[in-house]
Amino acid sequence: MGNVTPQIGWYVGYLERGNNVYFFATNIDIRNKKDPSARLELTRRCFKDLAVL
């Protein structure tokens, strides 16, 4: 088999907390079946690091 070109995977949206709105766009290369769900987990971890979640 030759090289497989990864697909681009975007997870875009916003989070409302109180009077604040946080917009986000998370992009990763989709190379296997677990990668799509990794976008959500990565975004959640970032919001937790920022003390938004």
C-alpha cells in the first residue's frame, strides 16, 4: 500500500458561560477511527485548562 493522505477534521463552535461566549475551532488530521472523537476531548481539555469548564 502507498501513503494514505489524512483527512482534515474540524470541530467548530461556541460555548456560553454566564455572560461570556467562547468561540473555538479545533483542527486535527484524521488518520484513524479514534481521531474524530479526539477533537472533542482536546477542545474540552483546553477549556478546562482555561478554567472555562
